[in-house]
Amino acid sequence: MYQWRKFEFFEEKLAGKCAIPEEVSGKIECCSSGRGKVVIGCDDGTVSFLDRSLNFSYGFQAHSSVHFLQQLKQRNFLVTIGDDEQISSQQSMCLKVFDLDRIQPEGSSSMSPDCIGILRIFTNQFPEAKITSFLVLEEAPPILLIAIGLDNGCIYCIKGDIARERITRFKLQVNNLSDKSQSSITGLGFRVDGQALQLFAVTPSSVSLFMLQTQPSRAQTLDQIGGNVNSVAMSDRGELIIGRPEAVYFYEVDGRGPCWAFEGEKKFLGWFRGYLLCIIEDQRSGSHTFNIYDLKNHLIAHSLVIKEVSHMLCEWGNIILVMADKSALCIGEKDMESKLDMLFKKNLYTVAINLVQSQQADATATAEVLRKYGDHLYSKQDYDEAMAQYIHTIGHLEPSYVIQKFLDAQRIYNLTNYLEKLHEKGLASKDHTTLLLNCYTKLKDVDKLNVFIKSEDGIGEHKFDVETAIRVCRATNYHEHAMYVAKKAGKHEWYLKILLEDLGRYEEALQYISSLEPSQAGVTVKEYGKILIEHKPVETIEILMRLCTEDGDSAKRGATNGAYLTMLPSPVDFLNIFIHHLQSLMVFLEKYTNKVQDSPAQVEIHNTLLELYLSNDLNFALLSQASNGGDLSVKGTRPGAAAMSKAESNGKFIADGNDLTPEMDRMERQEKGLRLLKSAWPSELEHPLYDVDLAIILCEMNEFKEGLLYLYEKMKLYKEVISCYMQAHDHEGLIACCKRLGDSGKGGDPTLWADLLKYFGELGEDCSKEVKEVLTYIERDDILPPIIVLQTLSRNPCLTLSVIKDYIARKLEQESKLIDEDRRAIEKYQEATLTMRKEIQDLRTNARIFQLSKCTACTFTLDLPAVHFMCIHSFHQRCLGDNEKECPVCAPEYRSVLEMKTSLEQNSKDQDRFFQQVKSSKDGFSVIAEYFGKGVISKTSNGPTGASS
């Protein structure tokens, strides 16, 4: 005991001056505490209640004399044992249960709680003996288990609801001893372990244990040495504590446990918040010392010389000692901060750490003690031990506090250790990962770096920020480690970045991409395809073909080819990686179109191929991608196809199998472009499988005449076709084109010959041969009047009259024939007119004889009633029906003539009004537009008929 440190962790409360109130007049026989009050039983039978300040609250008469009492904690009940002569003169010892929540006033000066149960302790089956100990266990309410120890070694147990008198009694017997004086029960203790209920029983010469869940219960002897009254207690862990002069012993259910050698007679023993309370009498001086032991930390938390103690209690977080002279001492524990300050002043950091850990302080408080201890060791330059303390604060102390202390290069080993622990607990940030990896690289500790990077074996999540680790390893040239982390974490973009940008291992990068899922492979190719195309064009194109065609997953082929193609990536998605390598792009798209005929993106693909085929060289940005929002921020920088990189040239030659000069390459590409223009616009489709406007622009920009002519002709823009020949002064091709496109019988446009004649008329050079040939077709189809022909050709000073002499002669001869035919027609019409006039006159002046004998409608014999018309048609009246005013046979012809006449008269009137309005209006154009809207000037179906009439 004398080797233990002494501290003043406790202090006297109530200013050190407190005493039992005068209202407690009798001799104190027993005390109890609980539920915020102290209960005192006296030999005069009174029970008194004291408050927190040990002032008298109230009291009542419980027995003639009170021997034992216990305040229950679950319910506000008080259980007492005492003499009560009113019950029985022979067996006056009884047990009472009081309900302290139901207090009835007795007069004006005292209050008495309800007594809800009175029970005789001794019966015929349980003979009377002296009671030496008493203990109550609260089981499930309202069940109580009361143990009463006697001086004869017996324990009377009462179990049940005493208020309702539903109880059972049983007796426990400690092993019989020859010396009856050594068999008195000096202490009892209940231990509840799950469903098991055990009872410790102590005599001066033994320690026994009863298993109450088994009946009958027999004593199990734990020790052959016991203890005296008041030197027995129970710890909060269910251990029995016995104080003997030489030591204090702890007992478990299996026997004696640890013992502590505290010398001196143990007058009182107790347990308070993990502390052992002990009042020791010095046999030589007779003085009493009150010690509070912290057994875990091996220190004396308080020591005080006191007077003789009669009772010891614990309530309100304090220890209350009741002296024999009715004075009292109240001792309370200091707060944790005060205790720690006391230890810090003495630099007892180890004791402080043990103290906070033993008293189950929160983790933050423990970490603060460890931090101060670490600071103390750091100031003493004991860096290793200081770091050991700082490591224990991880999770509660800000890591930067520790890191700043150890940033010195000489303490990098300690810093590395701290950062490792920080990562092990998953509390490291990106900056901590960066710092730890930098420590490894500065120390050149490859083994630790390997352990840090590769120790997880793919189980669980990484304990560090992956991208930070990769970045630091790359910066310090630990590329293999960076690749390991990237591959393990599935950071494919980082893995490829290291392979391609740092190591230049293109073959390995391509193999890695091939091993990825198609979706992930597509993403990585988009990211790093430019580098791969530059160095490994052939292999990269093969990967793209596997991604974009069904070769990537042949198991999915089947009847749903179209649906599956829509799930595959489109070659258009990868165009940006070919921005500097258009030759490779052309090879890729050609392979794709040869393999996939019905791609959803075939229009975009054909547009791109047309640009590649029709360009003069391959140094340009893709117009099709500009129109579709593509990336044109990077322009080609090479002077032409001949200046392409060696890798690309190799890829092209491998793919095409020939070596071409720039001019030959251009011609070959234009041939491919023309074939694409034709094949992508089959006759059965109205619109082509490419952008026509873009194709026309490309042909014009690159002066590709064949493609332009094909597109114009396909779009039926015949005038633009001959315009191309005119611009090229290709007279032979121009005439051949008009022969093909100007034939109206084959859906051509005959007006092309008029445009051709106008061209030669304005040419300004001798083109007699061509003009004669053009006039042949104009004359054949009667496209232009001769006067227009003469006016058109007169503008060319290089043409003579001999060119059109034969044409004019033939036209004059034709005109003469037409004039003769018109004259004959006039004479014929005049004769017909005279005949009609004579017939009209005859009808007006002479009678008409009707001699028809048959009905014109039904051809039966004509009988009355009959109707005769002036046109010599006769009908039965019944055959005419309701219409008797006009001949059914001649009526249609007559009506058409009337309509023709009405139309002519109306047109004549409208024409006169039209010319009059045009002359008088300030805006003649608006008048003309109005008549066009009415359809007066437009060509009608009645015009030619009226004119011929």
C-alpha cells in the first residue's frame, strides 16, 4: 500500500460540517440510501428520512425497535425488520414493507407512509434465531427476494408479492461447522448473471455460493476463510469483496480471485464508482483511516484520518460516513478536469491516461490527454514515443497538428508512420496520400511503397485516394506502381495515360483496350485514339472495327441485326481521333462501309468519305463535322498528303497495298468519290444517302466536274448541267448533253436548246457548225419562232447569214403552207356560215314538216301525244319526262355553244376593263397581280376552244 501514489481526487462536501439532525433521537441501528434520500433506523423504532443536505425531512414509528432496513430503488418502497410487541409477545420480530409514495399524516407533527405488508419472520418451520444480516433483491415487480442471515448459519429466504401475501419461503444452510460461533452469517450478496441468480453467503470461517435457480439449492464452498460484519461488499461487476486484516479479497462464482494487500483491520468495506472504499483501524494507535483505492491505476484517490464510523452510505454521487457520535462526513469526487490538471502539473501523463481510460471518459477527452502527453514527449525530443501517443489520437485530433510538428526531414520516419496509421483507419485525405507517397519516394523505400499500394489484395475499398496516388507516383517516376493502382481501381483512362504518355508502350495499351468491356473500350479509344492512330494506325483501326461492327460480340448476331447495330457505337463518334490522320480515317470508313451496309449513321459516314475523296489534298477540316457540331478547333498542319507521318504512310500502304504520287492519289480518290456518289443514290430512292448540298459544295470547291454533273443531272437541274459545259467551253459535250437531256419524249427539257442557241449567239466566235446542229433540233421540235432565232444569232458578229439560210428557207416554206391551209379553212368556214344563215332564215320564214314515224328516244312507232322539235327530232311525250322545252339529243351541243359565247363576251368585257385600269392606275403592277389572282389572265381550258370556234 505504501508504494501506491496518493492523490486528492475527492474532497469534503457541505463545508466539512454536517451532523445527524437532532430529530433522530435514538441510537442509530441501521442506515440505507436510494432514490435521493438517506433512511436511518433507530433503537426506539423510528425511521427518519434525510435530504441532500442531511437535514431532517420527516420520520415515523415503524417498530418498537428497528434492526435492519433497506430502501428499494426500482420502486419507492422501504423494507424494515424490527421488534413489534403489538403483533406477538413471543415472536415479536417482523418484516414490514412501506409504500413511501402514499404518506398519511398522523396529527400535525409527523407523517407516516402506508404499510402495505407485514410478515412474521419466524414460524414453526423457521425457528427463531438472531438476525445478523439482511438483503433485498428486486426482481420483476412486484416480486421481492428477501434473504435474512442468522447466527446459526441459516438463511431464511422469502420470495413473492408481500403486499398480497403471495409468498414462498425456503431455507438455505451453510455447511455445518463444529464451532457455532463461526457459523454466523456476516454478509450476503446477490449476483444476477442472465437468467442465473446466485447468492453469496459469508461467515467468519467460510465463503459459500448458492445457485437459487435450482431447488433445493446447496451451498458451494468457495473459501474456508470468511469475514466479519461490515467487511463484506459487492462490486458493480458482481464480485464479492471481503476485507481481512492482511488483505482485501475478491471472489467470483468459481472461487477466490485477485487480492490486494492492504494491512490493518477492515472496519468497513464498500464500493463506489469503481473505487474500493475501506476504513482501516491501526491496531497500534487505534486510529481509523478512510482510504479510497483506484485498483486499476494502483493509486490512492483519497486518504483521511477519521473518528470511529458506525455506518457508511453512498448517495447523490457522494460517500456519507456516519460516525458513532452522530456526526457525519460527506465526501465527493472532483471533476475529471481538476484531477487531470493535478496530474499534468506533476507530469504524470501516464497516470492521467490510465485514469481517463479506466473511468470510461469519452474518446475526445482521452485524445486530449494523449495529445498533451505527446506534446510533453516532443518537448523532451523523445520523438518516437511522442508519435506513439499522437497515433492514439487519430480520429479525434486534427492530423495537421501532428504533421506540422514532423515535417522536418530528420523526422520523416515518424511522419511516415503517422500517415500510414491514418490511412489504415480510413481517415486520410488526398493531401495525406500525397504526403505519404512523397515520404516513400524521398526515402526510396520501395518495399513500403509496395505494401501501401498492393496490400489490399482487391478486398474492400481503397484506404487512400486513388487519383492522388496515381498522380504522385507518376510525378516521381514510379510508373509501375501508378499503373497497378489504376488497373486495380478500374481507372482505365489513367492506366492508358501512363502507358501512352509516359512509357510509350503502344502495343500493351492496345492489348489492354481490347480486354475491356466494349462500352469502356469505346470511351478510352475516344480519349487516347489520337496517340494510338499516330503510332499504331493499323492496330487501332482493327480495334475500332471490332467495336463498331458485330465482330465485337458475335453471340448477339441473329435476326435482330438492325436493332443490334443501333446498340453499337457509330464510326462518327471516333472521327475526332483522326483529326491529323485523315488518310487513316479514310481507310477506317472504307472498311466499315464494306462490312456494314445499313448503318444508322451511313449518311454522316458517306458525307465524311466524300470530303476525303473529293479534296485536292488531305489537309483540311471536315465540313460535315462542322455542320454537325464537330470539333474544328484543331486544324491540320501538314502541307499535304505527301507529308504525312511515316506511321500513317505505313498504315495507308499496308491498307491500300500501293504507293501513289499525290496526283495519282487524288485521281484515285476522285474515282472513289464518283462511285460513292452513284452507289449511294440508287434509282429507287428519291433522296441520296448523303447530304446533296454538301456534295455539291465539295465538288465546286475541289473543281470535280464529273461529280457536279452527275448531281445536277440526278436532281434534274438540267440548266445547271449545261452551264457547267458552257463554263468549260466544251461545245461537243454541251451538244451531246442537250441531245440526252433535251428530248421531251424521254422526260427531258426542250428549252435547253433555246439556252444553247442563246449561248452560241453571245459567244463572240465562229461556231457555225454547232449552230447548224442546234437549229436542227430547234426546228424539229419547233422550240422557237424564226424571228427569235434571228434575233438571238444576230448578236454574234462571227456568224453569217449562210448559217441560217437553209433554216429560214424551210421555215418560210412551212409558213407558206400554213397560210394556204388557213386560207382554205377560212373559205370552208365562210361557206358553212352562209349555209347556217340560210337555214336560220328558212326556219324563221317557212313551215317545217315533220314526217318521222318513230320516236327518236325509244325507236317505237310514234303515237300521240308526241312532241316535235325544230331540229327534226320527234319524241313520245312520255319519253321526254319533265323536260319538254329542249331536244335531249341536241341540248348538250347547244349548251356548249352558249357557254362558249358567254365566255367570249365576258372575256372581252374583262379585257377592256383590265386595260383601262392599267392605264388609269398609278401602280399598274398591283392591277396585274389582282387579275392574276382572279384567274382572268391565266390560261384556261376554254381559251383554245373559243378561239377555234
